[in-house]
Amino acid sequence: MNARLSLSHRLFLLTGVALLPAILIVTSTEISSRRVREAEAQGYVARMSDLAASEIERALTSAATLMIAVAAAPPVTRRDSEGCETYVQEVNRQLPQLNDIIVADEEGTIFCHTGATPDAALAGVADPLIAELSGSRFAIGTYQDTPAGPSLPIGMAVRAEGEVFVLLGISLTALEEVIYDSGFEVGTEMTIADRNGTILAHRPFQSDIVGKELSEGAAALAASGSRGTASLPGRDGRDLFVGYQPPVERRPFYISVGLPKDQVMAPVNAATRRSAFLALAGGAIAFLMAWMFGRVFVRRPVQGLVRTIRRWQSGNRNVRTGALERTSELGLIGATLDHLLDELQEREEAQRRAEGQRDVLARELEHRVKNLLAVVQAIARRTFSDGIELPEARRTFQERLNVLAKAQTVLTSKQRSETTIAEAVRSAYEPFAELDAGQIAVSGPDMPLDPETNLALSMALHELFTNAMKYGALSVSDGRVSIEWDVQDAKTSENLHLQWSEHDGPPVVSPEKAGFGTIMIKQMLETETGGKVSVDYDPAGLLCEIQLPVKREVQPDRI
């Protein structure tokens, strides 16, 4: 057989054998890239379906809060139909995402509503929900087509001067806009259906879909009983990667988020075409070299290419042929192979970096959520256990949560290096903006803070402001508060010293036991930041000194 092969044939065969490992590498990489891309798409639609479910649950929670507020309104508690009518109409005017608000007494008799639903249709909308509320405090209806547009009725039984039934008609158009504007990728399809399989919302918007039944495939996913991902044909016939959430007790909706497969795989298909083109071009050039120069000029370069490919396969990702395109045609093959290996290596490194970044973000998010929940629990426990009246406790609790929310907004809206002590002071001062500017003096160099220190300092300063307003210098018109800070080691910012002092206020009396403010200031700052806090109940005015280890470069600007 060897005697029958010409030199050209042998060189062609050798060239083909040398290129085969590269082709296998490209093929293997393309298959892996497709699998990775499909996994990323499935992970995306799963996360987006979780996000949509979370947004719906948040919307239901907001609706429940609104219904509680409506039930507690004086016209409702007095059963004043005319006053109640005026009240709910004003609420509806300020919340256009609601199609209707209906209020009924403990007998189920409607005594006020916004008027969006005709009186003749009120019973058909309200009675099923009120009947369902006889066995629970919260009920969610199904799709309703009202004069104000497609609507989702929800209801709540609230005990406020007797039992009151509050029913809301949520605009499905507003609901789908709120959810779809939460960061969905272009081309993403979203479907929300009620527990009966009737479509409540769909994006991109199609007027002939809302109010129709789910497709057979989607209905099967809704009845599966567990969340997951699947492949389904879309309304336009394109295959979709779908992440879905079946109805559950607290959220009786089917939710699906889909991404077109052709859109997902478009970059991979383009890369496949480029890789195929490069492989074909390299093979053509290699065979041309074999035909032009013969075995003497082909054998050693080809063997070098083979060795490079084998070392790459064995795990040496830094190996290259080192060939230059200008040296020879075989050098062009080697350079092409080097470009290909560079591209493969860049893809692998990019994938590893992306995976590492996702892991870090996931761990940081978990840590932040746990810390935030712990702070909220501490605020609730301390606010409602110190013997103050319930309305006052509610107001105090709301103020503390507002400060916490504003501090969190600062953390999430800026880069870590851009969060400063000035923002911490500002977020704590905002609830007391009505004070005369001359009562509060602030001085110190602006400097960046890490998020944990910013949160703890904001909460501590808010407690000091609150105590000063209620009992200290800010409770009288002549009282003054001074906030001063500086850095003891300006080169490394090793120690931030902040001093809170009150002047010309009522005489300070040392408390018999530490209250929430003292615990907030000492425990949060000392535990979360490793700093030190001292509080002096000087009769002439409260003095609080805070020392924080802050390893950041101090900015020259002063507040």
C-alpha cells in the first residue's frame, strides 16, 4: 500500500493527520460552547422567572398593605358611605394601576367603591371573593374583563372596628409593565396566568393573548407542581428556553419567562462559522504547501504543529508554534493555529472569570441579605418591647426602617469606593430636615466608607438624632448639636474619630437601663466595624465619641 502512495499523497495524508487534532479541538470546543450557552440561557430564564415571581409577591404584599390602610381609614371604620366613596376615589386617583376599590361590611354588603365597575356587575366581582374570604384573610381571584380593562381581583378581610372586606382590582397592564421593566433581556417573552390557566399578562404585548387559555405545553408545566426549565414553542413559532413557576398557595399564578433559542445560539453559530472557515482555510493552505515544497520542506513544520496540538491536548495551554505568517505558507498555518489556540484560551479564561464573579456575587448577596434581616429583626424587637404606645412604636419603627432603606440605597446605587461619610450623615439627617439649620453643625473631611461601616454609622446617627429630638438638645429651639470628625492617621486612615455633642438643651439624666439607641450605637458599631463607642451623659449635654478603623484614602474636601 505504501508503495502505491505518491509523495504528494503522503504529504497530503500527513497534512491531514496534523490538522485532525485541531479540528477535533475546535469541534469539542464548539460542542462545549453550545452546552455552556444553553446552560446559561436556562439559568437566565430560571432566574428571571424567580424575579417575576418575587415581583408579583412584592406587589401582592403592597396590595395587602394598601387594603389594611383602607380598612383603617376613618370613613371606613365609621361606615360612612359618602366619605368612604370620596376616600377610595382619591386613593384610586393616586394609584392608577388599580382599576377598582370596593369596600364591604361584615355582612358582605358593599357600602362604597370607586365606581369603575358598574353597580350591576359589582356582585359578580365581589361576591366570589367575599365568599372565599369567609375561610381566610386573603384571597386572589381570577381574570376579570372590566370596563376599565383586564383586571385581577384580590381581597382581604380586615378587623378594624368590626370586620371589613376590602377588594382591589389590579390593572393587568400595569402589572405586566412593572414586572417586565425589571431587567429582562431584549427578546425575552413573559407569560402570567391565573390558577385556571387564563393568561393575565404577556410580553411582548399582544392584544389577542390576554384572557385566552394557556397552550397545551404551558398548561402541562403549570400542572407540574415544581419550578424548572423546559423547551416550548413560542406564539410566533420560534422555540424557546423557558423558566417556569407553577401556581402555589401564596402566589396562585403560573409564570414563565422564555428566550428564543435562535437568539441565544446566534453568537455560538457565528463562532462556529468562523472556526469552520479558519479550519478550512488552514487545511487548504497546508495542502497547498505540501504540493509546492515537497516532503523535505513540509515534514518538520508539520511535525512541529502536531507536537503543539498534542501538548495543548495534554494540558499545556501556553504552548504555541511561534510561527510567523511571513516566513512561509506553513508558517501561516502555524500562526492560524496560534490564533485559534489564543481564542480558545481566552474563552476558557473568560468563562472561569465569569463563574468566579458569579460565585463571589452570590456569596456577597447571601451575606448582605442575612445581615439586613438581622438588623430588621433587632429593630422590630427593640422598638415594640420598650413599653411605648403602639402608634408611637409604629412611627418609630417606620422611621428606622426608612433610614435603613436609605442606607441600603446608598450602598447599592454607588460603587464601594464612592460611599462616603458625608452620605452617612446626610441619610441620618434627612428625617429631621425641618430643623433650623443653625441647630446642627457638621464638620470633617469627606472620605469613603465601606458598606458595612456606612450602614452601621447611618443607623447610629439616626438614633442620636431621634433621641436628641425627643429628649435632648433638639427638643428645644435653643438647643444645638455638633457633629465633628477627623482622621488621626491621615496617611493610612487607620482611625476615624467622630464626636457627637449636644449643647443648651434640657439637663441630661443617665438612664437606668440601656435603650435601643445605646444598643444600636454600641453593638452595631463595635460588632460590625470593630470600632469603639463611649457615651457620656453629662448634664450639660450628651457626648458620644466614636472611633472606627477605616482603611481608606482621605479626600481633601471638607463638609
